[in-house]
Amino acid sequence: MKKKIFSGVQPTGNLHLGNYIGAIKNFVSLQNDKNNECVYCVVDLHAITVKQDPKILKNNIRETTAAFLASGLDSKKSIIFNQSMVSAHSEGSWILSCVARMGWLNRMTQFKEKAGKDKEKASVGLYIYPILMAADILLYDSTHVPVGEDQKQHLELSRDIAQKFNLEFNEPDFFIAPEPLIQKNFARIMSLKDGSKKMSKSDPSDLSRINLNDSKDEIINKIKKAKTDTQPLPDDEKNLRERPEAENLLGIYSSLNNQSFKDTINEFSGKNFSEFKNNLSELIVEKISPISNEINKLLKDNSFIDGVLREGAEKASKITTRKINEMKKIIGF
Ligand code: TYM
């Protein structure tokens, strides 16, 4: 049986190496396996859970789509579209809001982090955001969802919602409980400035992340300035426990060079950071610069990008209209 893959990325500014290694790189390898049917979504409805400038949002939707294509996603092999063009996502989200429980949402750690100290001022959308994510996934009967570690809890909620709907309406096979696909070692790429914080678009310091559109000089400079420690690189993974920055940089190298963590440790054991950092920035430039060049090229032709999204939305609508109609029938509409 074919695996059905679904994943999404928010169009909220520059994508970074964490998004690439934790998610998009994996999207491409899943797409290139003939046993998979893949749907990749630019989740613009999720983006508006925090304030967005309309003009910038429009550009960001195109930029994220360009990043998908430049990284190797192919609209002939995968369905690529933006969420707001397929109304079943909003509609399904409402129905599932009536299935999900407040107590489940109250446990979501990402809401607590994003809402910060003043929860009263957060949008209701930010609070129910994981329900929209469940609708995204369940509408396509997705079996597998490639994500970074930070989305694991949301995936568990999607499974709970699927199971509760099936149970409540006595339709045990209606929604499939999706499996997360989280890569070992590379599921949480950390900030270059602090190995205890994840690499993130919202970090005020640009030196904390490598953006997919950074120039060669910016990449070299950021790796040079990346936080490290004073010891040489270890000969065993166990000796990295208290060295999160070293572990992170070795993880980035392993993922981009498509090799195991162990092989990277063997390659650099006993070497000092300056030598390793030279190799690492060379590798990042080699892998990221072609993507960055391609993004810039694609962004010169908005009509091409808009066409990809339109075509993707038509295909996505066909799948989701059927599913949402079945949902409505089950509910009694
Ligand atoms: P978003 O846009 O924050 O991130 C997109 C993907 O990148 C991963 N990621 C990381 N992986 C490793 N290290 C990091 N530092 C890092 N930062 C981000 C995220 O885990 C994610 O896989 N809610 C989702 C988008 C979404 C979605 C979905 C995902 C909406 N609907 C349905 C899967 C299925 C989000 O905000 O991702």
C-alpha cells in the first residue's frame, strides 16, 4: 500500500537550516520514493495566528513555495499548494474544534511558548492552531507526517482527534491516525548562539541561524562566530552529552553530507573546531547556495509560482471535497 505523506511549512519569513534539515530535505526524499503520495502545503492560515503584514505575507507565500521547489520538490510528483486556497482546511478545522477538548489544547507547550507571559492577548487562532493542523493531515487520509521534533506533540493531538471522531460517530476506520516521521539526530537543529535553544525564525539574532537565502560570506561568518567550547572534537557520541553546540554542528554536518553521526565523529575526532568549522561552512555553502540561487531565480517569475500553487490547490480540493462531504454526512448535516 502507498504511504500518504502530508506536511506543511509556515510562510513567515526566511526559512532556515532547521526547516531544511528537520523537514524540507526529508520532504524531497519522501517524494522521490515511488511508494509515496506526497502533499506539501504552505500553511498561510497558520501564519495569520500572529499578526502579518498583508503585502509581506503574499511575498512570503511565494518565497516558501520557491524554497520548496528550489530544494527539489516537483509539482509533477507532489501536490504543492497554499492552505487558504482549499476551503476544506478551514471547514474541517471548525468541525474538529467541536471534537477536540480544551484540556488537550491546554497541554500544548508550543502555545505556551508562543503566547508568552500575556496569554490573554494571544489570538484564539494561536490557541486552536493544532486543530487546524489536525484538519490538514486528516483530510488527506495521511499515514505519515515528516516534521521536526517541535511538532511531535501536535501530531499526537491529531491522532487523539482522529480517534475521538471515529469513536464518537462509530466509524472506526474513517480517519487514519497519522504517524510522525521524525529524523533521529537531526530533528532539532539548535541555535548557533545557544545550543539549548532551537534554531528559529523568531530569534532576534540573525547570527543564531543560517537562512536559506544567506550569501556565501554570511554563511562563513555565521559558522565562524557559532558558539563552541574549548575541547577538541570527541571520539565518541557519549562524550557529547554536555556539549550541545558541538553536537548540533556535528549533526548539521552529518545531515547535509548524508552520513551517519558516527561517521562524522570518526572523521573529525581529535580535531579542533577551527578546522571542523572550515569544512562545515564549505559544506553548507555547497548545499545551500544552489538553493538560494534557485529561490532568487524563481522569485523573478511570480506567475510561474502562482501557477504551481493554483494547480496544486485544484488537486488538493478534489481530495478534500470528497473527505469533507463524507465528514458532513457522518455528522448528520
Ligand atoms: P514551521 O513552519 O514552524 O516549521 C516547518 C518545519 O520545520 C521544522 N523545524 C525544525 N526542525 C528541526 N530543527 C529546527 N530548529 C526546526 N525549526 C522548524 C518544523 O518541525 C516543521 O516540520 N505547525 C507547523 C506547520 C504545519 C504542519 C501541518 C506540519 C501546519 N500544518 C500539518 C505538518 C503537518 C509549523 O508551524 O511548522
